[in-house]
Amino acid sequence: MTTHHIQLAFDLLEDLFPDGTSKEIASYLSRKGPLPFALLVRDLNIPARNIARSLAALTIHDIVECQVEASTKRVLYALNLKRTLYILHYSKCIHCARQLYSFDGELIIEELLLNGKQRMSTLLVKVYERLIKAGKDPETHNLQSIKEKFKTLVSAQFLQRVVADDAKPFMATTVEETSASSVQIPELTPEAWKYLVSNQQYESNEPAQKKVKTSMPIFGDEKIFWKVNFQRFFAYLRDEELIQAFTNRIDQNAGKIVRAILRLAAVKLDPSRTIPISFIEIAKTISNTGLQLNDESLQKYMNVITNDVNNCIVKIGDHGRGTYEVDFQKALRGLTKAHIQSFLKERYGSNALRIYNMLEERGCLSQKQIEDMAMINAKEAQQYVYSMFIDGMLTLEELSKANDFNPTRTFYFFRVNLYNGVLSLLDHSYKTMSNLMQRRHFEKERHRKLIDKRDKVDAIIHSLREQNADEEQINEVDDILSPVEKEQIKKLDAAFRKIDLAQLQLTETILLLELYLSLSNTVAPVQKKTGGKAVAEKLLETRAQR
Amino acid sequence: MASSQAKSEPMDTNSSAEASNFDPVNLESEILQLCLQFPNGVTDKILENSFRSVTMQQRVSALNRLLSLNKIDLLKSATESGTFLYRIRDTTSASGSSISVGGTTTDQMERVVYQLVKESGTLGIWMRDIRTKTKLSQTILNKTLKSLESKKLIKAVKSVHASKKKVYMLYEMTPDPSITGGTWYSDHEFEAEFVRVLNEQCARLLDERLEESIKKFPNDPFLRRTSAFMSSNELVALINEMGIATVSLTVQDIESILNTLIYDGKIEKTTVASTTTTAEGGAKQHLYRSVVAILESSPVVRNPCGICPVFKDCHDDGLITPETCIYLNKWLDF
């Protein structure tokens, strides 16, 4: 709920919906809280139609939520900040889908992400068209195969069903699928199917104008929409991080074993722990994946694995030759600690990291004790402690000997507060993300002419190649760009790539930190706030929380 | 003991005669002997009973002489109030004899102060503590301490933790490690370089052991783990062999260095019950192992904003913005 958090949300909205309306609406809603449509029209200088369109788009994406005001029964629109930040993770989700479900899966997820919610029928058609345009073979990638992929996505819970409830005509309720009820994939009516199939044949044979205008049949899934289940993707990404950590610490095989365990544990009763998994199941899965490990070495590996990464994989029993459980709270804690430690090491120096770890183990220490135990000279130690304190990683506790807090007669203890540290690091990451996006935007604007020129040249070359023109013509076109410009373009491309890569990696950290915060049991420590500034801050907090 | 024995030897033969003729020197030596027999003190009563033939006058004058010669102490009895005890003064300690050599002109106060300083042993005593115990005024105390120092009986030692604080201890005593700081301090200064070198050496040794274990057991993670452990005793022996330090280091010292390595995140520690009887003979042993970090580097610090010193001043519009940031320029090669 900090400034940077909100700023990042607006930047992301601007990216996704390039016309400024959505950003304006979002910023107004975040400032004033939930508002009815009429107020929005009155206060913003945008025509009502545009507002309505933007609101519709944002609502479909769940970025704006509809609430019914109890007293007046008006519909209020409220900004969902958390959902806005999920935009950060779009690319990662698409990439996951690609890895797990190949091109079809990727396209399905991409379409859904871009459109918010869709019916299965429309989705199938769109994906099919995109496949054909991308030049894929219509035999292997026909509608049936896409439907199969869709089914697998739903059964793996990557997609969620949304049902338009007649009782609440303007609110969509997401159907929470539990393991008990299997998801009902809507079966398309036979005539709808025929329509689709015939359409596809038509598409390939005849140009658009000659298409016979048949009336649109009933598809049979009019009321059933689908949307992407972000939590499931996040869980998958978190698992990937955990596997990477184990691979770093022990070796490749350990990583594979952990992957098998996490796959088996896909069904969760409780978000912080998995169901107990027995050794026998693990052994079976391992042999299925083709990893050659006999039982003995698997036992040894389990022994080593349970001792690592903050003890997140615990052995809870002996039936089935050993029962194991993954404790996600501990796992996330270990991973976030690693991020914070790396941050401290790079930003302040390895001595500061030493002090931080020491404080974590010992609880609370005074300045003098820190100097003695860390074997760093006093001046440096003081510097580190105070810069970490300013950044929010350490908290200060005053213990007074007398009744009044006379500075000469009070003990000052420093403590490590992981929750605060994570909050501060998260804020830092948000701001960094905004900075990177801003810089990218700026560079694009600055070199707009050059980029446009390059795009045009590329388009011409592409069309020439399609028409099989000779090399001379292509070279002529190529020479429109001078060598200096070519150099510049190359540098620009490298710079954009760097920024994109940095942003992508940063989303990993942001995801991890947010998951830790959502799972952690600690409440934010209450800070004594007095004075006008504090009152203002409090107001902002309560307003943002609404 | 030797000197007084030697002295009393010739007297012994005489006193055994139980001569009626009174010899004052005789009496003194007899009293001395009696005191030696009762090192905790001889009461007046016992003296009376032992020397019935001697008058009180003679006894008192003998006692006074002995007192002025500083051979015995006059103390008030704790058990029976009102009576006095005469205790043999310890003449065997060299410092004691030096005072008695110094002669009777030694100040009473100096003696008291000296006693306090001696009692504090290797830790030494702070001036303020002497003042509270003796209730002497500051000026007198200062004079006393100065004269004792000039006589080379006591010395002042500066504490390494609080540089203004001086403690007094006997001249020949070596100061306790808590005042001088121990192995890591030389000349009241913390030897950061020394600590750093030791730190690196230990890390290197443990890394080597880890590599060895990886080579030996490529397929067995459990054995790899257990063979990579080194105990603190082993490490102490190795480090002392390498001769980096001028003094030989104890297990305690090395463990404090290893603790700093743990906080650096480079090694981890486990404790096991020790099976072998080592020279230290402790019930538990500490084992250390070099580890690989979970995360090589966090993405937060892979871009310039993570380590930017002016991060807090960077805004959309203002002097420092991402658009003109020099660190970003350098990073992107512009």
C-alpha cells in the first residue's frame, strides 16, 4: 500500500491499456475509494462512453470489482490493487504454460490473459485461428487437440470456471474447484461443433468474402466463462524456486527428487503444508520419470534433503518406509531470507551481513555486544548497524533502567525483524520495477524515429523475401539504414533486452516476497505513531485498505 | 617459612630449657612460633595460658615489638567481641618481604591499599573501588598510589574496552585477558587484519575438504556430507601448524573465528557427542562444513537500482530520475 506499490500498479495499467483512460480511472478510484459510475462521469473529464468501455474492460480482468452498497443498492466500482500487480507475472505464466503444455497451451493462456474471461467456444476458435496464422499444420493442431489441451489445463486447475449467477446479475462468481468435484467441461452441442468444423474448412479453402453466412448456432456454454487461476501458477513458480534452491545446495538429483515430491503434493488441503507423502510413492514416481536411483540411494538423498533449506521437508512418520511433508512456510522463509541476505551483502558489504545473521541468531544485542562478537572494528560496525536500521531491516528496542528514558541509563537493543525487512525489500523492488519501466519508456520515446525506421525496413525486407525478390533489391533496402544507425539499433536492442531480463528476474523476487507475506503468521509490529504526519499516514493506510 | 625456621632454630634449643631467666628475644620468638602454629590467629587468652611465667607487661611489649617489626598482625576477633587476635604475617611472599625490607616507615595507608590491590589478583582494581573500600579522600589516595607505583609495587593497566579506565594490580602480575582483550588485541588495538587472514584460511581449508569429498563420493550425497565435516580441534591443529599466528591459538579462539564464518553464510555447524577422548576432553564436539549458498545473487541487486546510493532521492521528476540516471546509463552502455 505504499506509494511505490500504487505507482507501479498505474504504470502496469498504462502498459496494458495504452489509452490513458484506464490509468485515470484507476488513479481516481484508488484515491477516492469505491465510487458509483455517476460520480466517475461527473469528476473525470472523459466522455461517459469511454469510461464505460474502460470500466467494462477492467472489470472483465477483475482489476475493478463491483460491489453493491448495502444501503442504497448502488453498484460501486473498486480498484483491486493486488490483482493489478498480477500483470507483472503474465509473461512468467505464459512461459510456464509453454513449458508444460506446448504451443497450444501457451496460446490458450495468452488469450485468456489478454481477454480476462472467455467462453470456451470463443477461446477455441481464437486459438485455432492464431495457430493457423502462425503457420502450424492444421492437421496436428485441429480443434480437437486444442480442446484436449484445454481439458488438461482445467484438470490441473490452471483455469478456473466462472459462472454468471442469475441472482447477482452483474457479478461473476468464481467456482472454487475442490478435488472432490471434477470439473465439468461444457460439451458443445453437436451443431455448434459442426459449425466450427465446417468453418475451419471454409477458412482454409475460401477467402473471407465468399463465406456463406450461416446463423450462429447455440454453442451450449453460453453462461460458462473461464479465467486463469493465478494462485495455481504462483504455486508452480514457487515450486520451481524451491527446486532450484535444492539443486544449488545439493545436486541435480536432489532437485529432481524434490520436483517429484512437489508434483505428488499438488493437492493441498492447507495452503502452508502438503499432505504426507510416503517414501514408496516417491520411489515410484522417480522410477517413472526415468531417474535411476535404487531405494538405498533414495534414502540417502532423503536424509540429506531433510537437513537442508531451513528444514522445509520434514519427516513426520515411518509408515510406508518414511513419510515426508513439505512445509511451505519454512520453505518460503528460507528463500526470502536468502534474498534479503544477498541484498544486504551487495548493498552494504559482507560485514553487514555478518552482523545481520548474528543478530538473527542471538535475538537482541546492544551496539557494544555487536562490535565484540562480530570481530569488526567499532566505527564500521556502528555504520553498518545504523544504515540497516534506516533501511528497515533492524528494529530498535529501548529498555530503560530507570523510569524515565534517560539515554545514559537505557539499554538500546537491535533486533532483526524479518517481516519488516521483507516489506522494505518489497517496496524497494516495486520502485526498481517502476524505474526500469520508466527508463524503457523513455528510451523508446527518445529513439522513436530510429525504431520506426527500422521496423519499416524490416517489413519491406520481409515482404520482398516473400515475393522472392533478388538479393540486390534486399540489399538496397537494407542500405536505407546507415551503419551508424545500425550500430545504434544494435545497442538499443541490447539495452532493451537487458532491461527486459532484469524486469523478468525481478518479478521472481517480488512473487516470492509476496507469497511469504501472505503466508506468514506474524502481524506487522505496531509502531507508536504520533503527530500530524502520522495521522495522515494512518488515514492513507485505512483508505487504501478499503 | 625457611627464613623464620632458620631464625627459630637456634632459639628452639634455648626455649626447650624453659629457663626461668626471662629473655625478651626469646619471648618474641616463642610468640612467633605459637602464631605459626595457629595460622588463623592467636588470642590473648592463649598467649596468657602459654606464657604463665611472663608478666603482662613483658608480653605486651613483646607483642608491640613484633607488631612494629611487622611480623604479626593485630586483628579484632570476629567470634568473641572485644578480644584481639595476633596473626602471623605472611613473610614468604616476596612482596611482603619487600615491604618489611622497606622498613617501618611504610605508610599504613599504603599497606592497606597494597592489600586491596593484591587481593584483586589478575583482574586489578579500579581506583573508585579502592576509594569506596578504604574511604580515603582522593588526594591522599592519589599520593598513596603514586608512591606505590614509584616503589614498583603496583602498576596501572589500561583497559582495552574503556580507554579512560585504569585498573591497578601488583607489578608482577600478567593482566587478565578480559582487560587486554585477549588474542585479538595487541597493544590495545583490535587486529582486524589478523582476524581477516584467519577467517580466509579457515574458509579455504573447509572448501578444500568439501572439494575432496565431492571427488571421493560423486554418487552418495550422505557420505559426501558427512566427510566434508571438520572438527574444531582438527582446524586448530592445522592452523597452528601453518604458523600464521605468532601465538598458538586455542580451540576457543578458532571457534569464535568459525562463528564469524557461519554468520557470513559460508559454513554451517553441527554438534555431536564426541566419541574420542581428545586433549580437550569435552562432552560435545563441534563440526563445521563449507556450504554453497541457496541463492547465488538476488535479482534485486542485479540491476543498478539495487545498490544505488541515492535510491531514496530518485523520483519521476526531479534532479535524479531513472531517465537520466548515470548508473543506468553505464549499465545500458549509453
